[in-house]
Amino acid sequence: MISNSQDLRRAFVGYFVDRGHTAVPSAPLIPQADPSLLFTNAGMNQFKRVFLGEETKPYARAVSIQKCMRAGGKHNDLENVGFTRRHHTFFEMLGNFSFGDYFKEDAIAYGWEFLTKVAGLPPDRLWVTVFRDDDEAHELWSKRVGVPADRLVRLGEKDNFWQMGETGPCGPCSEILIDQGEAFGCGRTTCAVGCDCDRYLEIWNLVFMQYDRDASGNLRPLPKPSIDTGMGLERLAAVTQRVSSNYDSDIFRPLLTAIGQQCGQTYGTDLTSDRSMRVIADHVRAMTFLITDGVLPSNEGRGYVLRRIMRRASRHGRLLGVEHEFLFNVVPRVVVQMEPVYPELGQMGETVTEVVRVEEERFIGTLEQALPLLNQLLSETKRQGRTQVDGEAIFKLYDTYGFPMDLVEDAAREEGLTLDHAGYQQSLEVQRDRARKTAKFSSGEARSGLLTALEPFPQTQFVGYSMEQSEGTVLAMLKDEQLVKEAVQGEVVEFVLDSTPFFPEGGGQVGDHGTLVGPSSRIQVQDTVKAGKGWWLHKGQVLEGQVHVGDRVQASVAHALRQNAAKNHTATHLMHAALREVLGPHVKQQGSLVAPNRLRFDFTHFKGLTSRHVEDIENLVNAQIRHDTPVQTGEMAIQEALQRGALAFFGDKYGDQVRVVEIGEFSKELCGGTHCRHTGEIGLFRIASEGGVAAGVRRIEALTGEGAIRSAQEKDTEWRELASLLKAAPTEVLDKTKKLLVTLRETEKDLERAKQKILELEGTGSEAAIREIQGVPVLVQRIDGLTINELRTYSDKARHKVPAGLLVLGTVHEGKVSFLVIADKAVSAKVPAGKLAQHVAQVVGGSGGGRPEMAQAGGNQPENLKAALDSVYGYVASQLS
């Protein structure tokens, strides 16, 4: 029997290579050009188009070890991780595939031989399931392999029939399971193959793709039946190593040891701690591989799944007593262990570690605020004898602190509680309704009838890649959303042509401007957009004469604007490639604006760029500009484009044919925009600004050509003016500024010390302001010129004068009134600080509130501050009586 996971990997690939299979590397976890999938979740994903007949490969047999994620979408094991022996978010799937080559007989023979002869599993403990109507597979297992009838089970469509979608390739499947013994069972007398317990553990699923299901549900035999198999490496390793759990195998043991060192725990000594350590082990593997493949934590899509995984792991660290960042220290253990199989981990190790550290640091702040409230909510639920946590309260945790519901569910389950999902959803819908009422309709919603109006007309033919002037016929005109037959001088109309050189707004690039000249008209085109799948709308004003539907017009694009937009678009591609080279392959485009005068680019990255980063990016782009590299475009099949290394983006929908823009070996992207012919046309590239626009998303604004030159000149002028103000040479500005800052900081410290001395002097003799009301000492004091933070600092000294009473401080700073109220715990029961703060705030036209023992308030009527403070004594007396 094979004793370690690395040998299992080698043996599996070697076995099938020896039998004519081509070893194919794992595809990334981010599916390429397949918006139907959130993550790669099976070995067959990268062969999907082959199975659908849309693509061919130079081989008919393949073997792979595919990295997979099942934490979102249809296949989601996230909630089960840690609670079972066998569930994971990230795992490796061993698979062999036949594309119209061998079929059931060989697939079954290969599966049985590998498990019994190579992996060394005992044949008498292996069970097999087949689809209830698959007599062919049943006979092969029975007669060819010799599986006894009492270990050969027929099951229904739910368990043993696989399909890719509602329609398309599908077929029966056959599963090989191992009986792990009664100790792993549920104990029920009905326990058998198909039970959810761990006794009969599925090891390998063999899918026989032999049918094509049509829209009516009818099955037709495929001309070339195929094979798709999948087997989890983690399960196989546990079985071959004769351990009771995947987490006890050599895949997880080193990781659990590293986690134990970070948490001060030993795996296997406490059931509750073990569960948390399993969650962390699984999740650290998942986050390491996801970030390596280009996913960054965010609030949507794949990034949100990653964030959930990271936060779930961080919370389980808290359960183990770790209140600081620690997950990032475990990442290197994953890298060391898995790099021999996946070399990309070594290249991205430092980046992954930093991303995890930053995200964990951010979430710890959330945990410190939200966890006490969550624990209080759970305790209160149990104290009231309820078994379900209030949905509205759960939503407030999410809405106020960003505390994910799945973490609340985890915590509730540990306390034997369930969640009020309906109440949570109701609160969420109320918030969404509020958002909808304040939102404006998008232009697409406002023009919902536009496509219906254009339906009778042929779609526009775009000729603008090769020319900036062409003739076209006016097919339709729209004015105020209505089709019209003619337009006269002064009117603003949208024109639909049968053919046009105008580029429509899309892919971040703005629409072309220019002119349309007809037999008796001249039109200034101010924008071009695309409607639906193929109508170009030229928005323009009739400058001269009148235009009619059916007129032939000369369409001319504004050359300078088009060329400048093309320069900026090509520069955007160069910058994207430079960003990936400088920062790492996790950088992905999140949005862009390509205009004639500037470019803007949003991209995934976890922290701000340094000055060195900016310089390196500018240098790389400008080097490509100086090389005057040819910019080549061409159409090709999407799979060919991806195989050539072209970048595609998750969520984008691509047709069978795509347009690829290549800039030497430096950049390859799928793109429909206009570009330079050579990079030298750009002239110069300069980054104008860089900043964050959302968590995990940065934005760069940049200039090219004359705009970049003007920007450099303006900066130079500003530098010289600054030098003049500082009475220094331009070369001395930096040093002199640093010296001035040091002097300023020292002055600020001296000022702060002087202010504290004044406060101490003003506080002397304040005892005279202390009044005793029904046995409660009350100190009221006004100290102007302090901020609320400075007022708090002063209160630390003043409160000792009335340790068992009330302290009320008031100040006016920059025309605004601030109060601080502090109450002894015993006093706060009758005179809550929050209520007293509200009282004084009303006198100065403001508001206030806080906890019973400490509160603050503010207002905008400083002239009433004395009256507010004077009213304190009467208010306190009324509350104590």
C-alpha cells in the first residue's frame, strides 16, 4: 500500500500515462472564459468544451490532478468543514478522461486495477454502485471484475446519473466505495451504501457520458461516448494511510502541527479545539491557493467567498484563544508542503502572506467590536429559553459591523441554537427597499423600450478598426425616445446607420465624436453608444439643413480624439501588464475609463503603491514605448486565445471568436477597443495619482503624450515655486522640508505641554464648584478651547475629585459646544450619564447620549453654555428626589 500522498500523486499520473494518457497540468481555480462557474470545482471543468464538442485536443486520453474549490455556488462544502472527517473547501481531484476513445469497459478495469493493485486497497472491502438501468456497467463489474453481487448495488438517478446542465451531455455513473467498518457507521439498522455516515465512503466516481439530453428531457446516444472520472486525493490518502480522518493523513498533519504551535494547542487532545484546528487547516490551504490564483478578499463574487473563508478561520483562532494575527504565519507551511506540486505557490508566497496579514488585521477590529455583542446575543437567547436567535438582531450585527451571517450560524450551532433566517431576510429586504427608493433608474432601465423600437432594423456594421471615414445609410432616428422620419437644424437626435466607423462606448473606452454629412445636412456627433447586441446610436445635433431616414451620409470620426483615445487604451494594456509584473499575477482589471485626455484603471491589490512601485511601473511602460513595439490585433477562437496567454476576466461573456490585442510578448488581452499601431505613438506615460476605491481595489489615473508632458511641466513649476517659498534651491527642498517638519513637531509638543499646565492651573480650586445634592457630590466645570478628546484627557484628573458622584464638563471650541458627563456606577442607576447629556444638549440646540456611566453631547449655541451648566444641579435634584 502506498504510504504517502506525494507517492499517490506520482503513481496515479504514472499509471495512466503508461496507458496512453497525456498528463495535463491543473487549470487555475478561476475558470477561464466560463461565467457559469465561480470556481473550478472538478477535473472535467477544463475539458468542458471538449465534452460539448466545441473544441478538440491533440489527445484523446488525459490524466490530471486538478486543484478544486467547493465553497460557493451549487457545490458548497464550507459549512461542513471542521464538523466532519472528509469535507473540504480546497481539495485535489485525481481524474482520467476519454474523449470518444475508450468507454465503460476500460474505465472500470482501470479504476479497479489502480485501487487494488497500485494503491493496495483490499478488494473485499470495496463496494460498487451503478445506475439502476445500466445493465452494461453492472455486467462489467460482475463478470469482468468479479465484484460479488452482495457488494454491487443499483441506485437511482439522484445518486448515479450525472449531467452537465439541464440539457447537453450526461450519463450514468458508477461509484467505488470502501467499507470502513461499523465504527464509522451511524449505528442504524438501515445503514447501507447510500447512507450519509462515513462507513461506506465514496472514493472514485466514474461518469459514462453516453447521452445528449434535449430541452424536452429526451436522451439521445452520443456519437462518441466519453469518460470523466474524479477521485479526491485527500480521501484516498486517508484510506491508504489507514487513518480515520482526512485530517490525520500526511496532507494535513504538518499543517495542524504548525497551527498548534501558533495557538498553543495539540491536535487530538480536545474535541472542540480539534474542530477549530481542522477549520483553520482547511481554510489556510484554500486562501493560499485562491490568492495565488489571483483572488483578493472583497465584498462580492469570488473575493467575498475568500473573505468568508479568511474570517471564519480567524474566528476559530479566537475560539482557540488567539487574539492577534496568526494565519499569515501558517501560510509558509502550506507553501513549503505544496510548492513541489504547484511551483506557483513559491512565486506568490510573500504576496499571499501579506494579503492574509492585512485582511486578518482588518477583521480583528471587527471581531473586537462584534464578538462581545454576539456572545451577549447568544447568552440572552438561551437565558430566555429560546432556541432560535432573533433575525433582526443578527442583521444589525451584519449591517453595523460587517459580521458575516455564516459566522453567526457557526457560533449558534456550537451553542445548540438555530437562526431566524426569515427575520434576517425580512430586515435585509427592508434595507434593500430603502436603497431602491433612493436609487435612480439606470439609463438602460429608463430606455427599456428602445430595443423593441430598433428590432425591425438590421444591425450596424462596424468598420472603424480599419478606417475613420465611410459612407452609411440612415436607418432610423430617435428623438425623445420616439422614432422620427426627419430632423431639422438645431435638433438633437440619435442616428442609427447601417455601417459606421464610429467606435461605441464600451470596454471602458468612450464613444467616438465626429460628423455626419448628408445631401442637405451637417450633424455634429457628440457621443456614440451601442444598443443591444448590434445597433450603434450616434447622438448628435443637426448643425445645418435637414436629414431624413434613408439619406446617405459621410461619417467621419474626429481624428485627434480617436487617436488620443487609442494611445490611452494601448497605454492601459501596457500598464496592466506592468502592474502584474511589479505587484504580482493577482492584479486583475476591475474597471477602466479610456478617454482622449486621460485614462483610469481600477485593479485588485491589497495595499497602496509605494513611490518605488510607481516608478517601476512607469519605467516598464515607457521602455515599451521607446521600443516602438508593434500592436497586433486579430480574431481567433477563444480557447486558442487563452492557450496563447491572453487575459480573460471572470464574469465576462465571450463568444466563440474573440479579438486579441498583442503587444509583443509584453501584453496579450481580449479587447474590442481601438489601439495604436505602434507603442511609440504614445510618446510618454505618467501616473498622475494612485489611491483606494474599495477594500482590495486600487485606482490609478494616468496621462500620455502631450498631457503627460504638461503634467511634468506643471509639477516642475510647483516644485520651483515651493523652493522659492522655502528660500531654497530646488535641490534643497526635500531636506529643508524635513527640517521644518521636525521643528513643527517639537513646537506642537511644547504647545501641548503648555496647554496641560494651563488645564492643571484652571483645575486648581475647582472644589468650590462641587455641590452636594442629597448626598451626591456634583462637579460642574467650564473649560473653553478644548476638543472633545482633550476634554476626556482632562476628565481623567477631574473625576478623582468626585469619585462617588457626577462630573459634568463643558467647552466651546471653534464655535461648537461639547459636553462630557461621567457618573459613578451607583449614581448612574438614578442619574444616567446619557440622560443628563441629552438634557444639557437641548439647552445649546444639540443632541447627546451614551452609556449610563459615560456620555457626551454637543450643540451649536455657545451663548447658552452657561445656562446649560447651571441647569445641571436642578436636573440632578429632580432625578434624585
